Amino acid sequence: MTRPALPTPLAPRAGELSVLASPAWWRAFVPARTRIDSRERLRILAGALIGVFLTGLLCHLMGGVVLDRLPWLIAPLGASAVLVFALPAGPMAQPWAVVGGNTLSALVGIAGVHGVHLLGSPEVAASLAVGTAITLMLMLRCLHPPGGATALMMVLGGIGDPMFAVYPVLVNSIILVLAGILYNNATGRPYPHMQLTPGNTAHSSASDRVFEADLDAVLRHYNQVLDVSRDDLKALLAQTQLRAYDRKLAEVRCADIMSRDLVTVEFGTPLQEAWVLLRERRIKALPVVDRTFRIAGIVTLADFMRAAELDVYEGFDGKLRQLLRTTGSVYSDKPEVVGQIMTRNVRVASMERRLVEMLPLFGSTGHHHIPIIGEGERLVGMITQSDLVAALGRAVDPVA
């Protein structure tokens, strides 16, 4: 059986190349909506203003004192500021990408200026400079889009002085990164963006290993540069799954998971008959109902043990047989029917109650069985810990 190919979001499907005038194709020219609030927009704006201002001010002062013959600020720094303050978690905005990408590209562009005389064409020199800069940035893991502009600026401006790569390019980049570190961390955006430390896969769960293997396979198939790290992508997917899990769980009602095949007893049911039901059905609790099927109590294995005084194991069999044996006497000191040993204070829930509201009952209060009542407060079902676990498993399963 052939495994179907994974869809690539940016690649046209078969037959779509001939339908370039379709509405979907034209909509691709419109950028997707940025899903950030006005507070984050203001944070980005303020960060870019502060970062570029501080970089320009400090480099202007430095240039006036040391190297007044060179420009004190480069234009590609504006694009770097967008990445540092708007995308501080992106791989292309990290300190090494900014400093290494800009400085390396400047050196490549400066070499391209000297190559114009050999190539005889500024256009060829410019294109080779940009292409070489991109190649080296990919190799050295410092891909930074403004770096391409830096290399191009060197060639078009005829800047052949290697000192330009140090000042203003390197100094500009370092000051901008320092401003980004201070501002982003002060506003709740960790920068540099820390990646997860590779853990020991031997101690990770099987589902985690499968999830990571699937993620790596999808990324290999996608085979495109993403301005989001693998760790961040993994975290986003995990949070999305958790949110879907919470949503699915919030929609589940008691009526959706309760056991409807009920085994019940009445107040006057003999203890031996109730014990046989528990053993044959392999259950741990029996709802006690009246003639209108309203809940009157519940009898569990714990009730039998308490009534038989089985807190001490010695004489277990004898004590249990004595409890279950019918005396046939009108007057008896020992319990004879279910109503005499049942728990009367029973926690119940309605059919429409949400399952998430039931979790504390099973978790903190120690309940193992919750009778479910419907119209007229009549017993309609029972939820056990097994039902709860099964429901949680279905909520986790994305196919369920």
C-alpha cells in the first residue's frame, strides 16, 4: 500500500498551475492576518523605536569621535530591528543570526566590490554577493534576511573598505542585539530564545517518541526554511492538542459515558443475594433503589467488610460466612438485608452534568462509583473510575 504524500502548504496541487486566475490563487498574495493584540503591537513598535534610537545615538557618538569619515548607521539595520523586536523567538532574529549574518554579508559584499573589476558587471557582482552571503549564512547557521541587503548595499555603494564590516555593521548589530536583550526580556519575551535541551529519549514515553518522529518526518518532507524553531513548533502543537483535549472533555456529559446496564438491589434484598451479584458480575458496588427506582443508598464491598468486622484478616472466611448466613429468626443481632449495611449518604449526579465537574469527586474525595439520576431523580446509570478513564482516553485520541 502506497503512503499518501503529505501536502505542502505553499505548493500548488496538481492541475492548479493552469488555473492561476482562481480566487484561491489570488488570495495567496494577501498576507495572513497577524494574530496578536494591540498590546503586542505597541510592544513591538516601542522596541523598534528604542532599539534603533539607541543604536543610532551610540554609533553616531562613536563615529564622531573615532571614525567620522564612515556612516554611523546602515539601512538594513531597520529590517534587523523588525526581526529582533517583532519576532524575538525566530531563529533568524537570534543574536548570532543578527551579528554573524550582517557582518559576514558585509565582508562578502566588500569582496564583491573588488570583484566588479574582474567581472566587468556590477549586476553580476551584486547577484554573486547576495547568493554567496546566503550560502555562507546557511552553512554557518546565521541566516538573517537583512544580511542579503547588507551584501547588496556594499556592492551598489562601492564600499570596499574592510573596516566598514566592523564599523558600522558589526557595532550596529551588537548594540541592536544588546538593546533587544534588555527590552525583550523586560517585556516578557525571552531573548535570546532558549531552546529545549535534548533529553534522553530512553526515558521519554512511547507516544512522545512517536510524536517527535512524526514531526521530524513532516519537517523533512516540507523541506523549507521556517522562521520558527523545531522546539517551538513542537510546543505549539502540544499546546494545540491540549486545548483540543480540554475542549472535547468540556463537551462530555455524564449521559455520554455512564453505564446503562444497571444491576440494582432493594432495601430488603438479602445480603447473600447481594454478595452473589457482586461476585458474579465482578462489580464493586450495587445501587440500592426503592420501588420508584429512586436511589436510596449504595452497598459496596467495603460495606460488607465493615459489617463483617473484617478489619483484621484473622478468621476472614468465617466472619464473612457468618454475615451472609440467614438466621431465619425474627430477632437478630446481625444484619440480614442490604438496607442494614448500605451507605445512605450517596453522592449522585445528573445526566447533564459535565464530566470535568466529576473529576474532583473521583480524585480528591475517593469516590469509585457515582450514580447518575435523570427525570424525577430516578436512577438511570452509573459512572465508575473505568468509565472515567475510558472517556479521558477518547478525549486524548484525535480520531475519537
